[in-house]
Amino acid sequence: MKRLIFALAASVILAACSSTPTQEQEGAAVEDRSGATAGTQQQKPQTQSTGPTSKPLDSSSMSGNPLKDPSNILSKRSVYFELDSNVVKDEFKPVVSAHARYLQQNRKIKMTVQGNADERGSREYNLALGQRRADAVKQAMQLLGAQPDQIETVSFGEEKPRATGHDEKSWYENRRADLVYPND
């Protein structure tokens, strides 16, 4: 019953996000692909523009790979979560939506959503939390048109940290789900 309620709530929320991006959505916090460690719970990871200068999602109109084009929202591959939460935050819904549309337009492409957690909590708890995070992203993408067989989920718990510190900044970087395509 909870899954049904969550699915209905997620579909309503995500449907509202499917309109033209607002200025707030355009400035959504995303992973800095330059390799720099950034972000705390108060200070989100650095942003990259996804505004009107971004290339369109339709891969047939692009000469290069949209997944590797830094000006394309599809190059953003991490969804960050609050402590002990698997709710996709509003600021990351445009990223999830863009990847869902990409999968919908490219039915042969598959991806893996890798759930992660920070070091706090037991190993078992963190594995379960990472799986819930990966499943939440997958469910949101399915509600937006991606097919279930296109998305695999896996949890790494606390086993693959992005940041190795023992502070809020590092913990924030490690509370995430990564969107991984073949040959990444």
C-alpha cells in the first residue's frame, strides 16, 4: 500500500516537474564532473548551467555523445539525498527527468543506478539505504517513461565513497545515487 501511495505521489510531483524548466530548476545543484570535491548539507555541489544554451536531449540531432557533453544535463550523473532519506529532492528531479527521457527515446540503451550511503550506520543498514535510493531513482524514471528492463539497481552502501573525510561535507558527497551507462 505504501508503494502505491509513494508511486502516486511521485507521479504527481514529477508530472509537475515535466513542464518548461524554471530558473530554479535551471540552477539545480549537480555533481562537479571536474573531479573537485564539493558540497555540504548547507553548501550543495557546484552547479553547471542547464539553461537555453544546453543542447537538446534528442540524440539523433547531436553529432557527439550527449552523455559526455558537459553543456548537456545528461552529463550530470549523481542524485544527492538527505541523511537517512531516499526521497529524490526537487533540485535533482530535472536530472532524473532528463535521463528518463533519454532512455525513453533510446529504448536499446540500459543503465545502472548505484545507490550509496555515508559511513554512519551499520553496514547492513547502509546497504539497504543505498538500495532504497537506487530504487527511488529507478521508480521515478519509470514513471517518466523509461522501461523497467532498461534500468538495473545496485547498492554499494558505504563501500564506494566519493569523499573519504569524516565530516558533513564528505558525508553529503557520499549520500547519492549514481547513474551509470555502459562504457562510462
